[in-house]
Amino acid sequence: MMSFIFMMLFIIPLCFLSNFFTIIQFIYLLMFMIFFTKLLLSNFFTIISYLYGCDYISYFMIMLSLWIIMLMMMASNKSIYYFYGDVFSLVILLLLFSLFLTFSSMNILIFYIFFEVSLIPTLMLILGWGYQPERIQAGIYMFMYTLLGSLPMMISLFYINNYINSLDFSFMMFINNYYVYICTIFVFLIKFPMYFIHLWLPKAHVEAPISGSMILAGVMLKLGGYGLIRFMKIYINIGLKLNFTFLVVSLFGGFIISLICLRQEDMKSLIAYSSVAHMGLALAGLMSMNIWGFSGAFIMMISHGLCSSGLFCLANISYERTHSRSMYLNKGLLNLMPSMSLLWFLLCSSNMAAPPSLNLVGEILLINSIVFFSWFTMISISFISFFSGVYSLYLYSQTQHGSMNQGLFSFSLGNIREYLLLILHWFPLNIIFLMSDLLI
């Protein structure tokens, strides 16, 4: 673990050298390859150094973080060459550093500290490289939601420390206190985000630059799921009594958000709301407290990270051409960028959990787990699954078909970097499908 931490520390001087952007990208890829070779499929913490270690949940989350960070660098060509490229590289490095330490920490306090630290680089991305003046409001929304949600958790950490005399994940015991349970998981529900406390997410996504949207969709939402996975085992007894409320709210919310998706006219906004719907299903799976739900939510987190990030890239590629995110102005792209339409189709079909995407595996496991919890959940689940297909097709058909915007003066079919970026999103999403038995 320390080797990776030192590797990140030694990238800091490279951020300030001119034209080292591609080299930093390759270093991230190298880190991914080195981490991949460790192949940690252990239930217990291994490769421990100091207070950092890795089990299979951390392993996949760190891999996802490294992969998305590398693709963020690839997607952000504009930011690099025009606006403070060196600071941008540094902010992304800080973000990776905080995410790496969050996922690999074995102590709850350190986990909590870096969970909060990861908020700062994201806020800097939104405020510094966002597009509209509303980015300030979006940044403050995100900051205040997470900060106010995390204060009760800090109090609950003091209680846990007093009760168990340790804050190590390995020494956790069952705790039967309803208030502590609510205080602990509230911040994760905001991050995940659960319906009713999701309002910061669409704002943050729409105002963020492409790199901000990618990291928010790809990794930041997964912090909430990761926290729930880690803490759920302490609160099993309370969870059996209370969790049905969260399950009902997240399923109902998923259905309502799916309907909201259908009346979005902003591409980024639609993709952001679809994230809330997918994560609602994953949250319901976690709250059903069985192994199918756990596996399904875990797989859904990884697959959604790749798929949603890829869709944001596509929306940004269209935005760079037409200078608008409106679906009414981004029509008939099939005539202009036929090769890009294939990637639109592949990622939209993955978003609605069509085979052979990893989303399908996650959704099958989640549906099994939630229906096993109660038969009545069938109604919401069937609506969520149906509407996820509807809004994915709506997004695809609205942007690709129809008459072309006559205001366009000139157009580029897309360059190699953009196609590579999208293929690197889609390829792992469908290749891991073939190895899904490993994940389960």
C-alpha cells in the first residue's frame, strides 16, 4: 500500500512541468496495471502496511478509481491546454490520493477523514472548471449536504470508540442503538444518494466539467455504497427492524426519478437522474440484508461507474460540437457522427441493463434479493426496470435521430482520443460480464 502512496506523492512535481500531461496519464495506467496484478480476492485485509490494507471490496473500488482517474485525464484536453493545466492535474492527483486512502483504510476515523477530504478536490473541480455561473450554487449544495450529513457520523464514531474501545474495522461488534445507526449511515445515504436527499447530485453533475461529472458518477457515489457495505455488519440487528423503510423509500424514489428522467431536456441532467434511479435499486439491494443483494449492489456500483461515466463523456463530446446540452439542439447526430452513434447505442443499451453488460448481472441479483425480501416490491421494481429502458431509448433516439440542427457551421467526426476514451469505458463493462462468476 505504501508503494502506491509514494508513487502518488512523486507525481506531484510532474504536475507542474509543461507537456507532462500524457506521461502522468501513463503513470496512472501503470499504477492500475501494477494494482491489477495483485488480484486480491480475499475476504480479509491483506497487503497491510501501517493502517492501510486491502480486501476484495477495496480492491475493486481502488481499481475503479484508478481507471476513471486515468480516463478523466484523457477526457479533459480542453481544461489542460487552456485553463491552468498544472493546477488541474494537481487537483485530480489529490482526488485520487484521498479516494485511495478512503478505500484502503482499516480504521474508521481515517476512513471518515479521507471521506471528507475527497470532497474538497471535487468542489475545486466544480468551482474552478465548471461552465455556468450556477456552478457556485451547485458546489455549495454538494458541500453543505455532505458536510451537514457527516457531522452526526462523527458523533457516532465517538460513541463506537467509547463502546468498543477501538475504531478498527476488524474489531467491530454488534451495536444495538437506533440513534447511532441513523447517525452513522445518514452521510452514506446522502452520498449514495437516496431519494429525498438527492437534490445536490443533478445540480453538481450539470454544472461540473466533464472530469467532475466522470469522477462524481464513477467513484464519488460509490463512497456511500462502500461505507454502507462496511458498516452494515455492525448494525445487523437494527437493520432487520429498520431497513424496510429505507428499502421502500429508495424503490419508490427510483420509480419517481425514472419518470422525472422522461421530461428532461438537458442530456447531462437526464444521465444524472438515471444515476439516482440505478443507485436507488442498489441501495434497496443493500438494505434487503442478504448476500444476493450485497453482491448485486456491489456489481451495480462498478458497472454504473463505468457506464454513467461513459455517457457523460458522450454528452460532453456533443456539447463541445454544438455548444449546447439541450436535446432539441443535439438532434440528428447520426448524420454527422455515424461512428459515435454506435458508441451511443452501446452505452445506452448498457445503461438499461441489456446483455452483455455488467449492469444485467447486477440487476438480476438485485431483483432476486429485493423480491425475496417482499413480494410487494415487485411493482416498483418492474416499473424501474421498464422505465430504465424507456429513458435510455429516449436519450438515444432524441439525440441520434430527427432533423439536424441547421445552425451548425462546421463539424468534426470525432478524433482518436475520443473513440479510445469511449471504448475504454465500454470494453471493461462488457468483458467483466464474462468473468462475473469471479465477482459473485
